Amino acid sequence: MRENGEKRRERKTEAAADIYHLLLCLRRPRTLRVGRLGVCDFPSGHYVYTGRAKRGLGNRLARHARKRKTLHWHIDHLTAVSDIEEIRVTSSIAECRSHRAVMKLPGAQLLVEGFGSSDCRCASHLAYFERRPAIPGSEYALVRERPQ
């Protein structure tokens, strides 16, 4: 049986990559200019960003955690003003498929079309949740204590 072109491309571009989910908490609404996406409104709440690192996962995650950085990727604009509450990593599932699973979680909403998905055909790699979601299916997680 033949695979369709999208599945072939997904498998080819994501081979040997670590897929990760950042669970972010934005404590107050923000309006941000996000590169070519322009001005975007982000309500307070929780966001799950799905990304991949073909190499240098530790460096990529450390970059996401820094508040001061050159704003290069879409996610840089959001991590600069939000708190990372949890990071989940897996190498067993493709990035796009992994984010589709996140979008099936209760309460998931797509707010910013094209966010983090300029290299694929997904609508976005960022999901918004009013309440903190539980992210399933990860090999390991780094969890930050939530402030009281």
C-alpha cells in the first residue's frame, strides 16, 4: 500500500528527532508581535507548544527557558513572557501527529493560525487551554513547582 505524500514528508523530516511539549502558563493577557504572523492576542491561561529538536535537545530546552534571548522562532515570543511549568519529551511519535493528539485533549483551542508550523501543513503547533491540561504519552517529564 502506498503512503500519501504528507505522511512520507512527516516521517522523513522527523526521523531521529526528539519531540517535546512545553506547557506554558501565561498569567495575564498579552498582545505580542510574533514575527511574520504579526500582532497576536494571547489570553491568560495555559498553552502547549509542540516542537522538535533534531539534535541538541538540552540546548533547545535551555533556550526556551531563558527570558532574555534573540526572538527568532515563534515560540520565543511567548516563552519570553510566560512561565514553563512542564516539559514532556518523546522520540516515539512524529511532531505533527503528537500535536494533533494535544488538540484532541478536552478544552484545546487553536488561537494563532500558523504558530510554530511554518515548516509543515499543520494549522498550528500551539494549543490554548483555559485550565491546565494533562499531557499524555511522554517518555519523561521535567516539572517545575508551581508558585503558591
